[in-house]
Amino acid sequence: MNKIPSLSYNAMFKAVFSNNKYILSKLTEAILNYYNIDVDINNKELIIKNNELPIENYQDKQLICDYIIKIDDYNEINIEINRSRYVGLVGRNMTYCFKIFYEHFKTGDSYDEFSKYTLLQVNFNNFENPNKKNINRYYMIDIDDIENKLSNNFSIMNIDIARCYNLVYNNGNLKEVSDLERWAGIIACDSIEDISLILGSDMISMSEKEKFLNDVKEKAKDKDVLEGIKLENTVEERFKWIEDIARSEGLEQGLKQGIEQGIEQGIEQGIEQGIEQNTIATIKEMLKNNLDYTLISKITGKSIKEIKKIEKSMKD
């Protein structure tokens, strides 16, 4: 079996889809068709806009950008690959949406221009959706009238790639599964054989299929891609380390305080305090292991000045 790093690694996803516009168009088409979004992509030159956001917070992912697919002047799709769930993921999604929205418009643009623009954020997640569905879509709504969408301009789609993989891999008739679920399953695959099986003979032509599979094989051996994957794994391990501490300490403290006071604020404050205390403990451990200030800052979100202050406290 030809094992490969899955396309759930940003380095692989970017290398493969950026290099194959036809495959990118098929993925885009599957996203739009799943919710019957009326945008015609035929004869349009899809453009991937790389928009690397600076890391300002330890929850943000290093070397991971938005993959903003510009369909035309009024329609864009922002694809995010999330290999693990972490505190602040929902907030980051909203921040990305608003940032892309903001940067799309120019001073003097009319409301008519604004009303025409639509942004769809698609998260291919390597973890379960809260309701255990394969695909969820979220809008801003009126909490007292859930049928009333406050805006049609943007929405967020969460896709559980592992669940989609299991669905399509075990389904005897692939035609009964949506193309989007099949693409999500492909993103989760860790072998060429599995990708070939899920693609079948109906999603794309045999010549395009062969070209796609060969491209995946090549990118799986590419030095730059492998270096990117190595870095993603390193940063992901750091995040899990911090999150494990925060969850075991901060959440427990927050729940205890919330129960004692009988208010939700206690839970939130407890979590924040626990995360802060354990972030400082983590920084001290990193300093003991001689990690440089810049890397510690990127992982924890603390400024170099704050890190040096913590280091000084260790010597006092």
C-alpha cells in the first residue's frame, strides 16, 4: 500500500490543490452544490489568494493560511484545515471571516456592492461536529427567531473528514454519497489506494484521476512539503500539551468556582485563570529547555518582553 501524508496536512493540501486547478474547481463545485448555492463556476478562472495571518495568540496555527478561493468579484470561499480542536477555534473562524470581509471592500463602496458579496468559510476538521453530523452549516441568526438569518453574506461550514471517510469507504454505492462527502473523505486518506477508491470512476475523468494521483505521490515526497508537515506536527504537539494542561487544571478550577458561586461567570473566569497560570508554567518549562524567545512567543501568545519578565522571576 502506498502510504502518504494525508491532505489534512496544510502543506499537502496547499501543494496539491494549488498545483491542480481542475481538481480545485471540482472541490469548489462540490461545496457549492451541497447546499444548492447558485454560483456558476463554469469558464471562470479560480484564484487561490494566500492570506497568511500573523500569529498573535497561542491558539493560532503556525504556517497555516486561509485558502481563499476567489470565484469572481462577489463570491469567495475560505478553506481551513483543522487537524485538532482547540480553545478559541470558533473565535478564530469568526475573526477570519470578518477580516476577509473587511479587506474585500474599499473606501467608498456602496451598500449595493456589500450586499452582493458572499463569503463561505469551509472547515475540514479532523474531529467531530457537536451534533455528530458529517456536515454542519452555520449562519448569524436572531436567537429569538432562529428562522431569521441576520445576514446571507457569510456562513461557516464544518465538515468532519474522518466521519465522511468512514461513510464513503464503507458505502457500497459511492453514487449515493454526496461529492462533498467524498472529497472530505479523500482529504482524510493516508494512502493512494484509498484516494483512488473514493474517487471511483465517476467524479473525474480517468486521465484527470491518474494525473491527480501522480501529483499526490510527488508532493508526498517533496522536501518542502515534508518540512512543512514536520513543523505542523511539532506545533500541534505543543498546542496539545498546553491544551491538556489548560483543560485539566483550568476547567476543573472554573467548574468548582462556578458551582460555589452559582454563576457561569465563575466557570469562565476559572478557565481563564487556569490557562494563564499554566501558560506561565509552560513558559518556564520551555525556558528551562532553552527554547528561544521567538518560538515561545509564537506558541504561547506572550510577548518577548513578558517572557523575559517571567525568566527574570525564575532567577529572583
